[in-house]
Amino acid sequence: MSRAKNFARLPGFRDFPPEELVLRSHLFDAWRRVSRRYGFLEYDGPPLEELDLYTQKSGEEIVGQLYNFTDKGGREVSLRPEMTPSLARILGERSRAMPKPIRWFSIPQLFRYERQQRGRLREHFQWNVDLVGGPGVEADAEVLAVALDSLRALGLSSDDIRARISDRRLLSALLRECGVPSDSLDATYPVVDKVERESEERIRERLSGEVGLPPEVVDRVITLFQAPSLAAVADAFAHREEVAGPLAEVQEFIQILDDLGLAGFVEFDLTIVRGLAYYTGIVFEVFDRQGEHRAICGGGRYDSLLELVGGEPLPAVGFGMGDVVLSDLLIERGLAPEYRRQVDYFLVVIGEEQAGLARRLATSLRRSGHSALYGIRGQSVRKQFSAAANEGARQVIVLGPDEVSRGKAVLRDMVSGDEEEVTLQSLMGRDGAGEE
């Protein structure tokens, strides 16, 4: 006889038994609640897409990070690593007939084949919020406000988190003012992204060696990031025409967030680049104040992506907020919900002759919107009460032969221990019980 095989969970993937699913559900509930407050509508798409949808946007190098394969129809496909390309594909088919702006959100499960580490797994759930067809910074501010309000709804304050903002156009203009050629900008961005995490010596080496900038340009770039505040940038570069436009938009963006009561969360930070090449304007990332975790959320403006996958040229701004880092942060802050089993009623039968009545009464209570359980196999009264306690029953309905013969039952409050006799008719009709 063959031996049963023990199957291990795949690396970087998670199980969600009830006591762990409660936190994920808590996040989803907050995300949906806040999305709807801002008028966003929920959508979804398939977890499997054509591989070209991702290589068209991110280049062939992304394939090494994907769960991709050739399906039985000979198609090159991939499990979705992000949702924005799917959104662009969906809107590309229908956006011309839709009123603008389009406010959509989704909570997909995403997959990336990469090394598992703290805050980063091979699968995660991510809240995606996108506003399409809104060209101004009002739309950018609205989207970031959704992200910050959701974190406030989960109990996090400006003492816990901060949104670090920048602008791709502003950074490009500043780097050009420093002498970086336009054709060297794409090579410079990844170096800028590491300014906080690498030494000045290493940054100089990379700007010189990897990007090929001359020493005087390297000096100017380093100086730029030694005083990267918005005020310092304005003092040094506001008179430059190329800088003035995007600088004014960033200032307006911050003012709008101030009007929305969110200024305490926001910090200007030129080192926020965002790794995805399709961002075209304001970008942002949300971090915990202590800097102990990866980014909780990241996003920005991407005005060219819909056109890239065959849609109309629409401005767009959006973000993604994953569940892994946020869950860790809520647990650390003591803000994760407590797991508790809970049921409204547990029906205890004294004898098997009351079992049919218990089933009918449970059905009536359930149809009225209550949760109701009963022992599904013959158990002693003591074991039934123990089961009621294990299930977190708020009240127990005891069906004894004497009480049932008089059309009554005993109702026990499991918190106070108080008991009272109630009519079976009142239980059957409790809060509309028995109505279809």
C-alpha cells in the first residue's frame, strides 16, 4: 500500500486559517469602506494574462520575476504580478464610452517569482486605486488622500506613518539643470533611488562609472541631494523655466493635501523615484516613521500607459498598497483585530426528541439574520454547553422536555449567566424570524 505524502506549503506563499484571515478581512473591509467614501467602484480581472501585457510595459527583463509559462493552447501567459496593466487593458476596450474621470479600485492577489524576505513574498494581496481621466494635481492629491485615509481608518496616525512625495518631471528638470544629459536620466534614476541607503562615495562611483557623468556634474548632483527640501529647491532653481512648472504643481499638490487635513503626513523627498518606468509626474511612497519596514504603499501619475496597450491617451494616477507590510505594522502597533469565535445563539437539547425542534428553530433564526448553531451529533448537556462556550455563543437556548411541552425554552445569557423562560413562538418570530 502506498504511503500518504506530506505536502509542504510552497516558499513565499501563505495559508489563512480563520484566526489569521481575520486581519486580512479587516484590511479589505477598511479598503473597501474608504474607497466607496471617495466614490471609487470595485472591479476585478483574470489572474492570468498574456505575457506581452507585462513585457510591453516593463521590458523583457521583467520575465525573470514572473510566474510565466506556455499554456496548452500555445499562448505565452503569466500570473499577474501587478494590476495596472490589466486595468489599462480593460479600459482600453471601453473607456471611450465612459464618463470621466473613472474611479476604480480592486483587491487582487498578485504573484512574483522572487526571493522571499521580510515584507516581500511571492504572493500578496494588493489594494489598487486608480483615477483615470483627471489631468490635474487635484486628482493626484485625491488618490493619495484615499491611501492616507485608509491608514487612519486602521488606527495609524501621522506619528506612525509619512507619505514621501516627489515628481518625475521636477527631478528630471533638476538633474538636467545639474548637467545630466537627457539620454542619461534613465541610468541616473536608480542611483538617485539609493541616495539614502548607500554612502556618498558609492553614489559618486556609480554616477561616474555606471552613468558616465563628468566630475563637475557628479558634484552638482551630490549637492542637490544634500539639501533636497522643497524650500531649498525653490530658492536655488525656481527662476529656471524648466523647473518652475513642475515645482509649482508640487507646491499646489501639497496645498491641496493641507486643505484635506493631511499635511501632517506629507514630506517632500527628491529621492522618491519609483522603480516603474511608466510614471510621468508626481510619485509617492508611504513608510512607517521609524523606517523599520518596506514601503506600505506606492504610486503616482502614469499618463501614457493606457495608450501603450491600445487605449485612448488618458491621464491617470493610482497606487498599490500591499497587505504584507501593513499587516506586520498593525500587529507591531497593537492595532490588529483580536480573533474571537462568536455566534448569536447555541441551541442545547436535553433529549434527542428535541433535536428536530432545534433544527427548525436554528433555521428560523438564521433566516432572520442571526447566527445559530446546535450540536450536530448526540452529546451530553455538559458537552453541548462546552461547545457553546468554545463557539463564543452570546446566548444559549435550552430545549428541555418540560419547557417544550409548555411551548417554552430557557434562554441563558452566557456573559451574565442570567436565565429567563421565553416562548418558542417568540424565538421563532424573533426579529422577523421565519420570513423569507
